[in-house]
Amino acid sequence: MKKWLLVIDVEKCENCNNCFLSCKDEHVDNDWPGYAAPQPGQGPSWIAILGKERGQYPLIDVAYLPRPCLHCYNAPCIGAAKDSAVARRPDGIVLIDPVKAKGQKQIVSACPYGAIRWNELLALPQKCTLCAHLLDNGWTKTRCVQACPTGALSLRRVEEKDLQGIIAGEQLEVYEPDRMTSPGVYYRHLKRFTCCFLGGSVATKLDDGREECAVGARVTLIGATGAVVAESTTNAFGDFKFDHLEENSGRYTLRIVYANRPPKIVAVELRTSLHSGVHFV
């Protein structure tokens, strides 16, 4: 059986909100019997875009994580619903029946990701349907995938037997795996949102007293056990950056080597994304 596979690349999302707008365009004031009642024109959409700012001046970046319904294989909303008002289809799409689910507000609170919204006017829980009404009529893309200008969202149909190979080969991950819901939506470069970085700058003093960026300095990141975690080379501005480090991961040592100067050793305590300062060699 083929499953729909939605992949979201965190590195490519620029928070343009085209996915938000296309979802509204498809569902506000539009009734899709059997799939979804009309989405409210005001209030939360069925896709949220989470943002995370990392670092401090002068090294700061921002990552965005689009989060629709994750169409979980072990969806808590299915168990919370009465009269089979929520069901997972063989192709992996989880749908809320717009007739059976009326008045069942407990379905909203059952979602650990906050992806289900309460339509106050219709007294109905609602969420992303993965545009099932379009896919069932021959479409190969959801409206959000169609509208994404950077390719951050992509959709394909895959054989279930091939899924694990695709996940491993493309280094895909699920959001908040500890919730044990087995999401059917996967992320690429998720660590860009969930992890932190350690960066800094390297400079040198010339014989005449002037200071300049140390371009091409070798920076080695060493863990608490003495093992090398990663290596980098400073760019044209003398900057370096080690990404995908766990928050609160403790003490690291930076070993900086530049030209014929003695190595510079710097101890750093990493709690969250950090610019470790300017290091003179």
C-alpha cells in the first residue's frame, strides 16, 4: 500500500506564509463534504509556523518550522474521539469526520502538538486534511506544497516497504519523537530548529599593532571526554560555527591554530546557542 509522505525542510523555510495563505484559500468558506467543513476566516490556520532565534550579537540566526497536523500512526485524537469520528486511512492520512465530530471538543486537547483547532461557530474540531479531497481527485500536491516557493514542503507517494529506507537515506526525522505518536510527517534538517550552535571569531595582531581577521584558522571542537567533536576553518571574516549541538551539553574546549602562532585553547560551557567571543591568536 502506498502512503503519502510529506517532507518539510527546515533549512529552506523562510516564513513567507504561503502555506498558511494557500490553506486559507482552499478551506475558508469552502465545504468539502466527507473531508472538512469550512475553515474560519479569522483565527488560527491549520498550519502553524514556529520560529526559533538562536545566538547572540554578532552571531544570530533564525529557523522556521512549519507544523501542520502530523498525521500520526498512533494518533491520540483517534482514541479520544467517540463514534469513530477520527480515523486514519490506509494511505496514512488522518481525517476528522465533520459530521460525527460535532461537539467533541475533547479531540482538540488530545493532540499533543496543538495541531487541532476548535471552530467555535460550527462547534467542531478541525485540522489539516493533507488536502485529501484534492489527492483523491488526482492531484499530486497539496495546496501548501504547491504554493511553497523554496521547496521547503514536498509530497510524494511511497510504498510502505520503502519508507524506512527513504528515512535513513534522506536523514529524515520526526518532530518531538518522545511523544511516541509516530508522526507521518517528516523533517529534513530538524536539528536546525531543535539543537544549538557554538560559534566565535578569530583575530590576530600584526607586527605594526593593527588587528585583522584570522582567515583560514583551524578550529577544533573537543568534548568533555577529550574526543574531537568537529573541526572547522574560519571564513573571510574570521568566523567559525559548529552547529547541531545539544542544548545544555556542558563543557567544550576550542583549539585554535593559525599560521605559525602557538595554539589557542579556550574553555566554553554550552547551555544554548553561543557566540564565544573574539579569540586572538
